[in-house]
Amino acid sequence: MNLNQITVPSLDVENAIEFYKKIGLQLIVQALPNYARFLCPEGDASFSIHQVNELPSGEGIYVYFECADLDETVRLLVANGIQFEELPNDKPWLWREARLRDLDNNQIILFFAGVHRKNPPWRI
């Protein structure tokens, strides 16, 4: 089994498209006002957004995008006007992460984990 894509909800797909293009995703499907799909710059996974009338309640959705050059990627995004809630920092789970939210309050985490992504010291 292989993960094909993740889809997140949006109140305004057209505005969300601009946000995700700005963070580096490549738009491949635009079916306004209901749907858009992107390719990630690396790998085979895709990412999509779909129109909803109401966002989910609670903490919402967390989406992780791995970046080998995390600090440089964040520096470039900040220079292009992207605001982060948390700049790159080392986490106790041995990942380096930066956090921001999209226009619909979905939590976006850019991270680098290296070998620890699949093989942390506490792996079963």
C-alpha cells in the first residue's frame, strides 16, 4: 500500500491555491470552486484541497511536508511573506520542525527527520 494523497478542507479553494503555490506545491488540477490538487516538489505524493461549508472543529488537521533543506526553505518562505508560528527548531522526537497554518487553520509542519523519520531509537 502506498499513500497517494492527503486532502484538507477549505472555505475558499481559490485563496488556498495561492497559499499552497507560494509554499512550493505545483498545481495540477484546478476545479474551482470545489477542488484543487498539487504535486509535491519531491516524491510521488499529491496534496489536495476541497471546498467545505464549515471547517472541522477541534485541533484540526496536521500535514507534514519533509524538506531536506528545512532552514533554507523556511528562510526563503519568510522572505516571500509566509508567516510561521514556529521557526525551525529541534524536537525531542529527533525531528527539526517549523510550523505554520494555512488560510483555513490547518496546521502545516515543514520538517527534516533524516533516518529518524522511519527509524527512531524507540521504534518497535
